[in-house]
Amino acid sequence: MHVQKSTYALLALVATISSLLIPIAMAIEANFVIPPQKEQIITLNLQETDSVSGSFSVISNDETGVNFYIIDPRNQTVLRYDNVGQRKFLIIANITGNYQMHFDNSISSSSQKTVALNYDKVHYIMGMPQEQFLLVIVAVGCLIGILIFALLLPR
């Protein structure tokens, strides 16, 4: 019986860790229309060292794109691309606060733009992405549980 309980405990640990290794979809998708001479602003609450990576595509009836820029909490531009129809981007927050992604259609006086945006926000704890940090915590907790279980088994 001692071997059987230990086997079940080990299988439970393997199943728990395996389920945590399946990637969690943290990507955010958005589609929106920007009228001529207007802009769309998306606000991101970031902590220092958080990263945001993503891409966007612009669909338009004319040949222009949008002006894309990101402003930090001090109102300073940390990234800027003018008249782009498609772009990948990455920023790492240097201070905690609200960052704003601007999609500016002031280029066009008559054509609206449809934007497809995909981005991923990663929060770091003690230098590790949050998901990896939580995986380590769960794995350590499982190991401690197995050790306690093994010590409490009748001999």
C-alpha cells in the first residue's frame, strides 16, 4: 500500500506540473475603426519592467496608414511610427503607471481606417515572467506536499 500511495502522489504532481506547462493565452486582440481626423487611444497600466509586444495592421480605402505612438506616464513619447499600415512593436516600461497607445488617423481627411491589433502584456516578478514565477511556486508547493506525505506514511 505504501508504494501505491506514493505512486498516486507522484502522478498527481506530474499531472499538476504538466497542466501548468500548457501556455496560457494572454494575448489581447482588438479591432476598431478610426474616423478621418480622429484617433483611438488604448491605455495600459504597466509596472516598471513590464513588457508589451504586439503588432497591428491597418485596412484603408486610401494608401495611407496611421501614426502610431506610445506615451509613458510622464507624457513622453517612448515609441513612434508615422504613416504605417503594418508594424510590430515592443516596449519595456521604465516607470510604473498608465501608458497610452495612440492610433492617429489625422493623415486622412476622408478615409476611415480599420485597425486589427494584437498584443501581449508580460508582468515580471523577481525578474521572471509571472507565469514562470507561479509555476515555480506551485512546483515547490507540490514537492513540499509530497515530502510531508512521505514522512507521514505509516512504516
